[in-house]
Amino acid sequence: MQIETNRPLKDLTTFKIGGPARYFACCESADDVRQAITFARAQRLPFFVLGGGSNILVSDRGFDGLVLHIVNSGIALAAENKDYVTIRINAGETWDNVVAYAVSREWWGIENLSHIPGQAGAAAVQNIGAYGQQLSDVLQAVEVLEIATGIERQLTWEECRLGYRRSVFNTERKNHYVILNLTLRLSKAPIPNLGYSDVKKYFEERGITKPSLAQIRQAIIVIRDAKFPFPREEKGGNAGSFFKNVTLSPSEYDNLERRFRASFSHQHLIRLRELRHRFSDGVVIRIPTAFLIEACGLKGCRMGRAQVNETQPLVLLNLGGASAHDVLRLAKEIRQTIHRRTGVKISLEPELVGFREEELSSLFELI
């Protein structure tokens, strides 16, 4: 394993933003990870684990420590019976390759997660979800290296504590593990999940009543690409959804509706009520943050070379040459405007890497 110095990070992230890593190591195995951690400790450096770079924003100054870039790819069949297959996926494998692999073999359960950028390891960290499916529906276990001890261990589904965009890896045990691989159980029997309105509309317009697994994957790709520009452009990019959806208690929702009755159009109020009925489970109410951004007139809002996406305002776009400072200014404007007009505090989804405390404190001010 080689330790590089001053390695640019911009082109290793889907946002195409960020300065260099002071030290940088590509890790293909658990032993590589152990060596990198030992180096960082000897130099008294912070370290950061970089996967596919799809859910992060790196500071314009870069990262003053060691970046461990996970590059162990590969997919293997672990077990099989007449109803299910179990596959083991190395953390460095591109997530969309995993979906394509499963679909090509007629294995069901992750087809609605097509075209989500990033690596398999990050999929477990975020418990990725889209169009009625989430990773927690199929995840069996995650093999990790414990940073404090260097010991490899397997975490069960229960130990991963998966929830909406959360897991043990980005909450109570953040920075305790490096993910090495994950195990999924997929169905051989068709289990199409076509309930989302965009998916239903896609097949209704084409007169397809019983779509194949390949047709479902293609539909998801078309729908996602129309809303979430897949970060492959040479000039610009994005980090996927930049904000999490809002989860409200019934009383918090009532406060939000009062604000809408007082300050928003009747059409927006009707839409808010529709969303309440659609996304309420009797305990909490989830309101799409994209709706709040649109209702506040922020679609297309721009700071420098960073802009709110017109088709899916959860996404902040690098129009080419955007700085991390541009993105943070835009995120702050969105959060402050929504809080001022609705009383709702929205949270960021990407991890912010290499920023100073004062920068982050400024970002999270709501005054």
C-alpha cells in the first residue's frame, strides 16, 4: 500500500468539488486498512474513509489528514435455495453495478434502487432508499473492521440499526468501523414494487401491465435521470439529495399547516394536506423537503456556480467550477428561508469533510 501526498479529491467525488488530501491511501483489503490507520495514528492525523464520493462535500482547502479510499470491488454468490439467493458484495463495488448484476440474473429486491451513485459500503451507511424500496429490506449482515482494535467482525441486521437515511455507521457508532463487505438476500420470485406515482405513471403511459425486472430497472433509470442528474458530467456534478425529508409530530405538522394557511397559496395548502395523508403512519408525518423548497420559491436559486436543481430541488448542482463555499452559502439560504417562512428546520444529508468549526456554525445558524 502506497501513501500519496496532496492528492486532489475533487475528481473522486460526484460533486466535483474539494481541495487535496494531505495524505491518501487506496485500500484493497482489511490489511491495507489496518496499515493506513496505523500510519494515521503514528502521525497523529485524523482520517476519513472515502468510498464512491457520492454523499459528501469536501472543503475547498481539502482534508488535513489521511483519506482512506476503499477500492475492494467484487460480487459473489454466498448461498442459494429455490426461493432466495444470498450475495456478498465488497464495499468498494459500485452500487449500480450490484443492481445491474441482480437484475441480469432475475433476482428481485433492489431494482428500484437503480442508478443511485456511490459504492456498496456507503449504501449501508445511508440505508439508501428510493421508490418504495430501501436497503434494509434485503440487508442481512455487514462485515466491518473495528478501528480501535483492528479486529474484523460481522454485524447483524439488528446491530446495524437501520432507519430513514441512518444506520449505526452514521449515528452512535460513527467513525468506529470501516465497512468491508455486506450480505444481501434477494428473491427469485417476482416481487414488483410499483406503488410510487412516478413508476405507476411510467408503465401506464406505455400500456405495460406486468413489467419485467429489466423493464422496471429501465423505468427507474429514466425517472431518476429526469430528476436527479446522474453525476457523470465532466464539468459539473452533484452529491445526490442534499437535504433529508422532514419528519414531524402531529403538533409540529399543525404548526406548519397554520403557517401555510397564513402565508402560502391555497394550492400549496392543498398539496401540503395531500402529502400529510400520503406520508403519515399514524405516529409521524413525513413532508418532502423538495415541496418546502418549491413552495418557498427556491427552485433555481443560485449562489456562485451552485444552483438548486429545477426538476428535483433536493439536489444542489455544481454548474461547473462551483466551490464548496458556493454550496454552503446556497444551503444556508435554503435552510434560513424555509425556517423563516415555515418554522421547519431541515437537515443536510451529505457528510461535510474538512470544514472548520466556524464555517459549520455559520451554516447552521437559522437567524
